Amino acid sequence: MQKRIVFKNTDHSENIENFALKKLEKIETIIENERTPHNIDMVIEIHPDHAHNRVELNLDFANVRLHAHHEGPDIYKEIDAVITKMIEEIRKAQDKQKDLDKHGNNKYKSA
């Protein structure tokens, strides 16, 4: 599993990175049995001039590419919110794949 956390408009923060890594463990647990490779990219953008921070999360796994983002004044709450959004997106993608598998996802299936 490849994980990358990038900071924009600010210096690297160990506290924020450790918090983000701890929260990303939830996602790792959910997708651990999915086909590999797994790539997780998080961009943490902190604006020093105003309270409008942004967290973006991109996830690639099992031929699925998902994206979530959240904005607001508290970077820790934004990380929590983007993780929650991504978990919802993962569940939807997994349910969709189960539906496709259940109803025949094989385009070469004989009629």
C-alpha cells in the first residue's frame, strides 16, 4: 500500500500527519482484502491568512478511483470529515461491485 500526505501553504506538521495516518488506518482496514495496488494520497492545505482549510483524499484500489474533499476552519475536523466521506464512497463502490458480480458482470457470458 502506497500512502502519501502532502502539505500545501504550510510547513510539515508531525502532529497533523500522525493524526491523519491514524485516521487513514480505518480506510486501510476496509480495503485490505481488495485487489492491489492500493494508493492513498492526501493533500492538506492550510491557509494562514484565513480559516478556510482544505483536505483532499484520493484513493485507488481494485480498478476503482475515488475522490473526497472537505473544507473548513479546523484542520482536524476536516480530516475526520474527509475520512468519513471516503468510507461512504468505498462502501458504495464495494456494493456496486457486489451487485455487478451478483447479476453477471461477465460481458463474455454466453446467452
